[in-house]
Amino acid sequence: MFPALETELKQEALPDPYEDFMYHHLQYYGYFKAQRGSLPNSATHQHVWKNNPRYLVSGSFGEREDVIPDPLQKEKLLWPTCLSSAVHRQLDAVSRDSLMLASPLLKSRQLLHDEFGEVNPCLREPRDLFAAFSSSGPLQAPRWPIECEVIKENLHHIEWVPPQPEYFYQPTGNEKLPEIVGEDKGTVVYQLDSVPTEGSYFTSSRVGGKRGIIRELAVTLQGPEDNTLLFESRFESGNLQKAVRVDTYEYELTLRTDLYTNKHTQWFYFRVQNTRKDATYRFTIVNLLKPKSLYTIGMKPLMYSQLDASTHNIGWRREGNEIRYYKNNRDNGQQLFYCLTWTIQFPHDQDTCFFAHFYPYTYTDLQCYLLSVMNNPVQSQFCKLRTLCRSLGGNTVYLLTITNPARTPQEAAAKKAVVLSARVHPGESNGSWIMKGFLDFILSNSPDAQLLRDIFVFKVVPMLNPDGVIVGNYRCSLAGRDLNRHYKTILKESFPCIWYTRNMIKRLLEEREVLLYCDFHGHSRKNNIFLYGCGSSDRKHWLHERVFPLMLSKNAPDKFSFHSCNFKVQKCKEGTGRVVMWRMGILNSYTMESTFGGSTLGNKRDTHFTTEDLKSLGYHVCDTLLDFCDPDRTKFMQCLAELKELLQQEIRKKFNELGQDTDLEGSWSDISLSDIESSTSGSDSSLSDGLPLHLLNIAHEVNQKKKMYKKKKKKPLQTRKQRNEQYQKNNLMRELKLTEDVPERAGFASTLQKQPTFFRNSENASSSTMRNDKPRLNELRGRDKGTSLDPSKMASLILTKNTERMQTEKPGFTVSCSPKRSTNPSQEPVPDRKPNWSRNRYPATKRGRATMTVYPSLHIYTYP
């Protein structure tokens, strides 16, 4: 029946395309490193994998010690446990199915098509391999760029809430400003080599990062009396490039810039060992880039002691004295740097301590949390975990869909959607703590949480930039660019995280209304928590986008500041998530900014935020959603009235500053909000640097390809009803245009129906008559530009002028028009004149076509 297939069956040495695909797939993602012939495809090998305890993790995923300790060993052992039973069945049947796939006479649904409809010579990625990790398998090991060295240690910090408020540091004015001396007068005690900076770009990644033996970068101690600190940062989210010892207990620290860039030094997270209890140490970070910082108004660094954690169950805490943020005295001629200095006394001898800009929340922390949700038999019923995409570095970007099962299809379709995301900027870990608080509440058995799951579909992307979080970047992905400036990107392969997020929201908008979009961020120059939104010029929804932030400020008065919120859309922010989603049709589209410092409001005034404070804000977001969607609109209308009063006060303030008087009793609401609202230039933002050089040509090629594809794409066939509606619309638009551009045409057309010989009778009309007609047209058009004419009055005026013209042009003519149009028969006839119309703009006389009668009344046109 299939001669070609019979020929293939006779060829025993035929290569297996599916086996080749699986081999390259597993090798690319670092799950398989053996020879091709050792790829297991038998039940015997699978039985060995499933029953060998070395390949599995114990059921307690809350303990980090259960994870396989060696990342390189995990790289070799991880992939068998990730394979589901469906994939094992595929491997068992590979010898049978591969021949069918190889046949040119048989079609396969596994061929990969790109967005332009072209077929690539490769198979689709198996869905079971691309799905989320199994609850019975190990964590997916983070993938690092191949240039990065990674130590083989698993770090774990306990969560702890200080029993007393941690107040801001109060400057005394006597703080020392250490002079930066650098390597010339100091000793380098720690330094990373071969850090990829601007000019290089990401090529590939692997579990465990750089191949080979991990070198010891810290200095070697000369004996027990040697009190040199041992630095380390080659772990998840760590960031320290160099440490220089300039005195016995004084060190200058240089932070690593975001990979493949030469900027964005703000986040720091490093470890020190070999501490001394009674000494006062000074640390000075010498290459910060922002001229303003919360450290100037009392923010303290965070410190974590492993001995305190193990013996007293004490976690991260604010520590430091003599804190100063100042300009670096050493100028390299390229960039202006700033310094942060502080002193510290360690609590124990021979302790291991960590310092951080804010409470770390790593990619592994997220995976442990998601695994606990998957292992919960109740939460897993209404929370579905899926893979949104793979990042540029090959790490999984997770998507959670949270909603209670609907009883009917109509109930499911009526649910509105809420989209939340965090960590597009990897160094803003406060976004992850707010997200954790939100997930803790929405996944709980609270009646309010159950109600929210009943009425909403929550789409949650808890970590948009896992690559940046893993390597310890502050702002960028491995593409070397700020993802929150590229939400309009067309480069799916270079910016997959935000491309797939935008595409997911676009599909969601086609299914249901998205009530709210919020992206969680951190802010390094302003205290409190606030929102950036997008002001709407639509009078119907005027000030509505400000209602949710105002409600949130009432629910969290000691943390959230409505006064700090801003709703101005700047041109430089067009590529951000909130603006792009707003342009897509989401009215309530926000960026939530949470400070790295603390609060200046209420009972928490002048105190640092803890992780519990940030998690509580996640609960307040849920509480505010219920208030915002309350069927009783009393709260909503009260907030709207309060917003109008606040806006009036702001307008009066602005006019007083300008020294002008204004009366707000009239149309004060017509004043543009952008004129009275300050810009968000004070936001913790960076301007877009554009695309890297190696992506410019790719972007140009994709644009050209899309243009060609649009030209080739045929219009879809329309139904008869759609063609009729389009035909009617086109005719009405043409009539309206003719009426507006040359008002005389309507009268001329109706005259044309009665007198076909009109052209012959009017050929000898004088040209001076046309000049006399111009003032009449100017009477309609020569109005004050600052005034607008009502369309109904305009139509009536045009018809009156046409009636006067027709009755003055030919004696005894009766104007033919629709009964709905008024005429004035009292006018006396005058000698005929040639009408004033432009022949080259009248469609009925172009290209020698037959004269088309333009009827002033409406008709229904249908195609035969």
C-alpha cells in the first residue's frame, strides 16, 4: 500500500529521527551527557531509575538539605526523574513510531512551524518534558551562563520577624567619609575573573555554570591568628566582584555590574567568614551609580548570622552604624560613582555572616514554595502550575492559574481576570515577598479568598526574570537589557519572558475582561509603598484608575501612600508593562513600587519594613479587590467624590504657585491632568538602551519578514451579511465625505436626477458666477477655528444652502430630496447658473464611468 514505507522497513540501519531529537534535546538542556548509544529506551533501565534512591529527593521539600548537593552530579541525574510515564511510553515505542514519522507519505503533527507559516526541520518539544516539575521529582537546578563560576553549596536562610521595630539610622553629622585608595595602597583579598561585561553577549548556559574545577578565590589564611575576612558571592543571587583590604578591619568592595553591561550596580549580597567579635569593621562599596539613595535618610543594610540562626533562631536584621552615602573621590573619566560606607560589629567569633541590600528571595526559594503548593492536596485543586516559557538561559518561567471550578460554563465565562507579576527587575526582591503574601492568602481557606477565587481568574507570573535573579543582576536579563522597557518587542527568542507574558495577556483579553494588571517592583529612593498608573482621558472613566490605589491606601494606611502615586504616562515609559497593558485595553494597569527602606506613615513611622510587612500588603491587595468589586457601589462612589475634591485642591495649588486666579465652579474637569501632575522621573527607572548590537540585524530581519508575510497574506472570506454591512458602511462614508467637502454636490445630484440635459444648458455659464458662490461656501467654512459646530446644525445649514442654490439656479425646478430633509419653497427662481463643484473629485464622472446617482436618503444594498 505504501511502497516507500516498505522500502524503509527493509533498511535496518535507518537513523531514528525521534531518538536523534531526544538526544539533542536532552544534551542541549544539560540533562544528558553520555554517548548516543547509551540513551535508555527499555523498561529495565527505567525500572532502575525509578527505584534508585540516588535519583530522587525525599518528600519533604521544605528542607534544602534534601536536594542533591552536587549541581554537576544533579545535572547528570536530573533528566530521568523528570520524564513522565507518557514519555517513557514514547521511548518504548520509538523503534515503531520513528519509521512512521520518517515516511515522506505520512504527515506528522510534530513538525514545528514558525509564526510566518514556514516549516522548520525539527520536531516539537515533548510537552511532558516542557511542563512543570513533578511533585515526586527533584528541583530543577538553576542554569548559569557558561562564564560564571558557581560554588557547590546550598544556602538557606530562615524567615524571622524582629520582635521590636527596626528604626531608621539617625545621622549624627560626625560620620567618617573614608577616602578611596583602591588596590594601590590595599591588598586584594577576593576578585572574580572573566566577568562578562558590555561588548560581550550571552551564548549558552548549563547547570553549574562554568566547567572545570571551582577555584578558591579568597586568600589563604596564614594561621589561626590571621583575621582576614574570607569573602564569597558565587552563589544564587550573589553579587560581589572584588574586595580590597585597606586596613586591619577596613575593606573596600566593588560590586559586579549586571552581566553583559557596564551599569546597574545597586543590589549586593555576599558572604564573609573568619569574623572577630570585639572588632569594629568598616565596609565601603565604591561603585554605586545612583546619586540619591535611601541610605541618606536612614536605611540600614541587612545582616544574617548563621550562628544566631542555628542557636537562637534569629534571621535577617538591620545592622550598621556611621552610615554615609557620598560621592566617590576617584574619577575614572567615564562614570561618576557613589559610595556607601557603614561599620559593623559581628556577634560571634569564627562566624559566617551575610550582607544584603534587601531580604533575598532566590529562584530556588520560589521552586520550593511552588512544590509545597503542588504537594498540597487542597491547594492543587484550584491552583494549576504551568510553564509559561523558558528564559534565555533555559530556566523555567512559571505561570499559576488560580480559580475555583465553576458549576456551569456560563459562570466560568462570566469570571473576570486579574494578572499579577513580579521580579522583572531581579534585584527588587521586595516584589517577591509581596507576591508570596498574596499567594499565601489567595491559596488559603479564608472565606474572602474563596470568594475571590469564585469571581476571578488569577494569572500569576511570580518570577519574570529568573536568569537575572540567579546570577545576581539588579535590573537586566541575560540579554543585557531592562526587560521592563521591551514589552513591545518582536524578538521572541531574545526576550522570551515578556514576549510570552504579553501574548498570554493578549489571549486572555480575547476570552474575558481583565479587571486589573499589577507588576510588583522595588524602589531605592522613596519610602513607603505606592502605585504608578495610567491616567485615562475618557470622560466616562475619568479618575476611575485612581480608585483602586485610594482604596488600598485606606486599607493599609501605615504602609501605602496615595500621595506618592502617579498616573502620568511618559514617552520614555511606553515600553513598560503597565503602559503596554493599558494600551491593550486594561484600564487598571499598575506598577506597584515598594521601598527598600520603610514607612513614614502612621504607627510604622521611621521604621524599616520586614518581610511580614511586605507579605501583609499582598493580603491588602486581595482585600482591596473585594472592596473595588463590591456590588454595593457606595465605597466606589465615595472614593470617586474624594478624588474629585483632591484634584480640585491640587489644581488650586498649581494655579497659586503660578500666581493665577481660577474659578473651579465651571468646567474644571476639562483641565488636562498631565498638566498638573508631576512626571515619574523620580521613579526608580532606567531609560531604554535600545537593542544590543548583535540583535539589531535580527530585529530588522524579523520586521522585513513580517512585512512580506502581511503582503502575501490573503484576506479571509466574508459572509454575505458582512459584505452587505461593509458595502453600506463604505457608501455612507462616501456620501458623508462628499457632503462635508463640497456641500453643493448634494443639491447638484438631486437636480441631476430631474434634468439630464443640465450639462448642455449650463455650459455657457459665466465663470464670474463661480466666484460669487465662494462666499457662500466660506460662510460655512470661515468660522472661528476655536468654535465647534453641532453636526445636526451643520447638516441643516448645508441643506438650506443647497435648497436656495437649486431654486435660484433653474426657474420652475423642484428640489428632489428625502422627505426627512427640509426645503424652503418660498425662494424666488433666478436665472440658471453652473454649479460650483470639482469635476476631478466627483466619483460619478471619473474615468468615463456612467453617471452614478447619489441619493440623499438611506437605502439597504445587497450583493446578488
